[in-house]
Amino acid sequence: MSGLERIHQVAVRLFAERGYAATGIREIGRAAGLNSATLYHYAGGKEDLLTGIMRAGLQELLRVGREAVEHSADPAVQLARLVLGHVATEALNPLTSRVIDREVQALTGDNRAEIMALRDDYESLFQRVLERGVRTGEFQVTDVQITRLALLEMCNGVAIWYRGDGRLSVADLQDRFVEFGCRLVASRPVPHEERGPEIHVERLASEPPQHNAPGTAPQPANPAGAADRREFTR
């Protein structure tokens, strides 16, 4: 692991546990075992750290999304594969995903513009698939934008409550979410044999190792109000 990767993992853990605003750059340095001069050599400032973490995470999510939609021109299959990839990314990278999902408002200027553009590029994959499904009559949707937001929020929630040592494997969870996604747009079910090749999902270098994941997938810190939802996977 490089020095920057170690710093990213420490920063993700602290940002996820305390929030970006409540975490100081010196706290990150202490937790990483680095003095301020060494930390700034690797990372610049705190916003540079956050931007780098978000950039890498969103670039990977965008790669996964593009791989998902390239397999088939069928909107139902494309949507199922988008859900498969997103759920796996959130389950394997819960702390990084939580930071990406909730801390974009902390960015400023060019950093914020860059990250928002990456996020928009990814969300446009869902938007285009939904629009195509409505045009072809495959989906019965009255508001494409709200449906897109509902699908993304549903998938993003995995990073909050999913436990890798619980009742469901990532594959089980993906099956449930594909079913939910198809029902949300009133499409036909997409069985396994139609879903195509497995989508390759990376464990991000910024994701801290913890004890209870599929393989090494971490357990997110328990946010207020999430305890009941996490029981679902036990």
C-alpha cells in the first residue's frame, strides 16, 4: 500500500465516522502516523484529500456503469445490470461510498465542478436507460427523473445497513435489488440467464479493511436511526 492510499483509508474512516467538517487535517495525520509536513507532501489539504477519494470512487462507479449497459440494448437488462453493479460497489466499499454520497457539499470551486460532472455522467446512464425503456414500452414510469433518484437512493442505502457477515451474500442482495428495480419500473423480471457476464467490481484503495465483509468488505459505522434496517441482513 502506498503512503497516499494509507492516508486515503484513514481519511475515509474519519470522514465516515465524524463527518468531513468535524475532522481536522492534523487528526488525519496523527491517525496515519505522519507529521504535518509529510502529510501535505502526499495530500495537499483536506479538500484535496476528499476530492481525490471522490474522484477515484466515482471514476470506478462510472466504469462499472458503462460495463453494465454495454452488454445489451434491452432496457430491462441494462437496468438490471446497472443495479447489480451499483449494489456490489456499495456493499464492497461502504465507508468510501458513504463519504462520496454525503460530502459533495463540502467541496468548492473547480473541485466541486469536477466531482459533480462525474456524478452527473454516472446518473445519466440510469436516465438514458429509463428514457429508452419508456419509449419502447418496456417500462411504465410517470416521472423518469424521480424514478432515477429512487433507484439510486435505494442502491446507495446498501452502504449504510448491509453487513457482509449477515444473512445475505452480496449475490443474494443483488438478486433482491434487481427484483425491486424491475418492479419499480413495472418491467418484466430479468432472470439470471439474461443478465450477461458478471460485472467486475473493484474494492477501492481508499476503503479501510474491517472484519465483517464479503472477503474483507467493511462494516459501516452505525449511523443514527440505522440499527433497525441493519437487522435485515442478519
